[in-house]
Amino acid sequence: MGQVEHCLQTNVIPKNTPENGHLAPKLFKMHTLRVAQLDLMVTILNLSRFIQRHRGATLALLGGDNSFRTQVETLQKQTSAQFEYLQCLNQSADNPLTESDYEQLNLGWLTIIKDWENDELHHSFEFHSHLLELIIRISRQLSERVLATPEGLENNEPLRSRVDNSFTYPLHSLTQTCVIDLYELVEYLARIRGLGTHMAVIGHTDKELGSKVSFWLQEFRYRKERFDQNIQLVSSQYLPCIPGLKSLPNLNMKLNYFISLLGHEMVSERNFKVPSHKLFLMGTEIIDGHLAVMDQANAVVRDQLYEMNQMMLERLSMDAN
């Protein structure tokens, strides 16, 4: 309600003079397009969650645990619906997602679900992972568009400087750390969840799977340490709006237990004893906790885009008068 009430305030609306008569509609159009592109980025990142879960559940099912079948079928329906919604959003955002990129995304998903029950384990894993890599590339490009310095400020250096210093620069830092970097961090954890669940299903590990998981664990630890450092550089004004950050210490305890449990099972000479569903659910809880931070960061970006547009409207209308 706070944001709606802010929109309804009238004390910031400029007088309808010849000098600024087209100012409000122009800024409104720019803001609407920017928010639509942000919604597109958020939807693509949300799509990745379904694909990550589908990968993990599929690897479990290919390993022989038929109890994951219902989850796989549900995720396929949900993901296909997300693709349709994505296409509609792209059109409303003036098609920042090129036809080629959308076709690659769609083809990647169709490749995953076509005759998927007959896929080899490594093929299924690579099909999913390739699509997720494409998603992060597209998300990074959309982020650059959403947070680009607004057009038309080339001859207004004071306003351009204020926009960049108060909004675009700190939002770039927030998005890079709490959206892009965090997504890449979570993807390593999702890979570990997927192959870890598969090993739990088949009851043992092998040299190839074990070496992959060990490498991802090492990479995850490195990226997690870098994330913890970079979060200190995010503007402090945003932190109260991202309560998920306060939950990370408790989540780290669960994460350490998850990693320790998986590592112990991998090096143990006995068969894998951890139930597959337990491992999958543990990994999912940790992943969702991290993704909550990403959701909250994107909400901050949306609110700040509104504030930026209002500030520009006030300043430009004053200059016009």
C-alpha cells in the first residue's frame, strides 16, 4: 500500500506548461518499460528454479526412484507455462529478449523433455545445465538494460550525476551481488543437489560423479566466501529491505551439515545411506533460503526505480519552470 499511496500523491506533479507538457508522459513511458524489463528478468530467473528442480528430480528418477515421477511431471507443466508467460512479458517489454534468444531457450527446454526417460544421466544433466547457463547470460544482459543511465540526460550533468550516484551505481552493486552472483552460487549448489540425490538413489558413488561434486563443492565454497565479502559493499540503505540476509547465518549451519553429510557419504567405503528425498529436500531448503535474498533484492530494485523516476520528474519539472 505504501508504494500505491506514494503514486497517488499530487504534490510532485508539475504544472502543465508548454515547456514540460510532454515530460510526465515521457518519463512514465521510460519507467514502465524499465519495470517491464525487470519483470522479464525476474521471470527468467524464476524459470531457472523450475529447471533446476526438474534436473534434480529427473536425475533421481533416471537413477530408479520412481517416487520422483509425479514431481517431474508437475515441474514439466509448470515450466512450460512459464515459457508461455515469458513470451507475453517479452512483448510487453518491447522485446528485449531477441527472437534468437527466445528460440534457444525454448529449444533447450524442448530438448530436455523430448524422450527424457531414455536419456543417459550425463546427457540429461548437460541439457539442463546448458539451458541454465543461457539463462544467466540473458539475465545479466537484461540487468544492464534495466539499470542503464536514463536517456536524455547528456546535457544535464548535475541530474545525470545524481541519478548515477544515488540510483544506478548502487543498484548495479546490489544486483551484481544479490542477484547475478547469488544465482551463480545457487546453481553450483543445485548441481550438487542433483547429482547428490542421484547417488543417494543408486546407493553409491563413482569416481566421475564424485570428482564433479567435489569440484563444485570447492567452487561453491570459494564463491560463497566472495559473496559474503561483497555483501559488505552493498549500500547499507538497502539492507533493511532484504531480511533474508539475516537468515543466512542460520542457513549456513544447515548448509555446512548438508555439505558434511554429502562429503562423508562420498568418501565412505560403505554404500550411500542417506535417503534420496531427505537429501533433495535439504538441498532445496538451503537453495530457497538463498533465493529469497535474490527476490528481496529485485523488489528493492523495483522500488528504487520508482524513486528514481519521481526524483527525475521533480527535478526536470523545476528546471522547466
